[in-house]
Amino acid sequence: MGNRRKTRHLRTVILSMAVVGLFLLCVSIFYQGLLEPISSVPAESGGASLSEAASQPESAPEQPPASSARQDETPSAAASGETPASSAPPAVSSEASPPESKAESEAPPPSSAAPVSSLPPVSVPEGDPYPELYVPKQEFIPHELGDKVVYLTFDDGPSNLTIPVLDVLDKYGIKATFFVVGKTSEEDKEALRQTVQRGHTLAVHTYTHEYSQIYASPEAYLSDFSKMRNLIYETTGVEPTIYRYAGGSVNSYNKATARAITDEMNRRGYVYYDWNVDSGDAQHGSTAESIYQNVISQTSKYEKAIVLMHNSSVKKDTLDQLPRIIEKLQEMGYRFAALDPTVQPINFRLPD
Ligand SMILES: [Zn+2]
């Protein structure tokens, strides 16, 4: 009997232990269920900060190509870095620690890429009469052997023949350079704007084209140059960085001042371009045929040709010959490009 009571007691103990165990199990399951949503709250807020960390490595690989491809466009490089960041969140689900350490290891490139993509700061001396006439110096990219390239250049525009020239260039999908003079009619200003809008280089030639006046002294040259720079800048928003001397860098009016003027312009960061091919369209007695022959025969001697042409209102022959010239040069294997300050200039030898 005592045994049976013992057994019953034991059964009660086991049963109650089982009940307690079951209860504890239920409690632990309940708490786990509670804990999960609690722990997922910091996980989400952690996820938000993660999205920033993850978006950094996302944008970081995009930045170097953007800045190296367009060294002069810091703002757009920065913008392209921001664009992928906002579209990055889908990639956020990756683990927290690797992207974070990646973000840290890759954080320096964007900040160090900024000074590389932005050009060196220009320091303007105090009291300079032309503080706006300073542009950043850029490295020249050497011409590659075997690269047959023609830089068509048009002096003395804008004129009523500028838009027609632009139309021809557009037809062939090629870019050129326009060294312009101080003309301020609405038609001429529109020609300046179109030149920029259609992707060509707008550069300074001279405002007055008055040799005896502009080459009188470095100060006189700067005065004329600044007027032309201001007209271009105020009309198109373009800051011109390259120029061509009226009459070329070596002419009969600047023998005494060419060196001083060029030194001053170099100091301010500007690059000037002469030419190695002269269409002869400004010479007396030039004909449509002579313009064509001059360009083709002279260009054939060079892999890199800077071609002098004119775009004043009387240069109709040049305009008319342009399609023929372009087609022949393309047939000869040349590509066309616009000048920019990274193109190594062709310069005449200045008098000492
Ligand atoms: Zn000229």
C-alpha cells in the first residue's frame, strides 16, 4: 500500500514537473516571439544607417571613371556620385560589417578624387586690374603616333556665315574651334550661343582686331582681350581658356611686344594656337579651288593638322568648300576634333 502511495506521489511529482516544464517552454516560446520583433526594430534603424554605408561603396566605383573622364567637371562628377546613392537601397540587404569596412577603405577616393578632378586653384594677385583673366593651367595630352587628326579653326566670326558653317559641321557630326571677334548684334550673339550649344569650342581672337592698338603693350592687349572674354562669358556662360592672336603670334605689328604679351598670357593660364595648315582664304586672289587644294595638300604632310580658315561675312568660298574638304580628309583617314587646352599647341617661333 505504501508503495502504491509512493508511486502515486511520484506520478504527481512527475506530472507537475511536466506541467511546469511545459509552462516554462510556453513562456520561453512566448518571450522568444516577443524578442524577435523587439530585436528587429534596431535592425531596421541599423538598416537605415547601413544603407548609407552601402551606398558609399556603390557610388565610390562610379566616381573615379566619372572624374577621370571629365576632369574639368567637378560638379557633374559629384552629382553622378549622388545619383547612384539614391538608387542604392536595393543592395542594402548585404551584411552590415563588410560594406561598412568597405565604405571606410573606399571613403578616401571620393575625397581625394575631388582635388584631382577639380583643377588647381587660381591665385589672383591683389590689385590685379583684370582679376577675371585667370584660368587654371591644364596638362597637355601628347599626340599619339598614328592618330590622324584635323582641328578645323575659324577666325573672325561670328557672322551671317556662322550658322551655315555650323550646319555643315553638324551634317558630318564633327566639332571645330571658333576664334571670335567683338561683334554684338543679336544675330552675332545668337551665333555665339549656337556655337556653344552645338558642342564647338568658343575661343578668343580679339575684340577690335586693330593690330596697332592691341599690340602696343601687354596692358593694351589685356584690355582688348578682357572685352572679348567678357562678351563670350556674358553671352554664352563659357569661360574661354584658349586664344589665337590676330594675325598669328608672329606678325609685323607685335615684334617688340609679342614676348611680353605671351609671357603675361601664359602667367594667367591661357593657351594660344597658331596653325600648320593655311587655307589661304584670307589672301588676295584666293579662289574656292585654291582653298580646297591648300587644305588638302598641306594637311597630307601632317598627322596632326591645325587648319586656319575664316568665318567673316565675306568667306563664302570657305563655307562652300567645307563639305568637299571634310569628305576628302575623312577619305584620307583623318578624324576631326575641337581644340581644348589639353591639346598641345602648334606655335610659331616668337622673336626673342
Ligand atoms: Zn583674324
